[in-house]
Amino acid sequence: MNPTRVRPATLLEIALAAISAAGCRAPDAGHDATARPAPPNLQHVSANVWSGGAPESDEAFASLNELGIRTIVSVDGARPDVAAARRYGLRYVNIPI
């Protein structure tokens, strides 16, 4: 019997759904998203999900923290900067696909 194969995108969607429910809080009232440099292409997808490029500076990690983001899911296979994420109270989940 052949096991059922799951598409990588499905695994990612499941991971994002599970993590986003616990990994994000509402942005602070009156927060100016342009106050700090954010990761490239940062977009607010839904109430608990943001999408964008990898944060590459302390300012970008601080911006994510200020937006209420608590978990970063990396799927590009690059080595994440876990230490920088921790400095700003963020958790990194790396799913290299």
C-alpha cells in the first residue's frame, strides 16, 4: 500500500495556521508600521498572519515585535538568525522546503 503524499504547500499551510493562532497578538493601537524598517514586502495577510521577506537587521526584528508578531516561519532554507529573533522576543520556526 502506498502512503498518501502531502504536498509541501499543505504542510506549510498547516504549520502557519497552527503557529499563527498562538504566535501573534493585535498590533498596538496607533502603531506606525513605518516607524522602523520592516522586512521587505511585509504584508498583513489576515488577522493573525503576516507575510514578507526575512528580517535582516535589528530594526526589522524590532518592527516585527512592535507589530505584535511573535513567531517567524522560515521556509526558504536559509539559516535563520535565531539569536536576533530571541533578543526581540520572537520565536523562529524553520521549515526548509
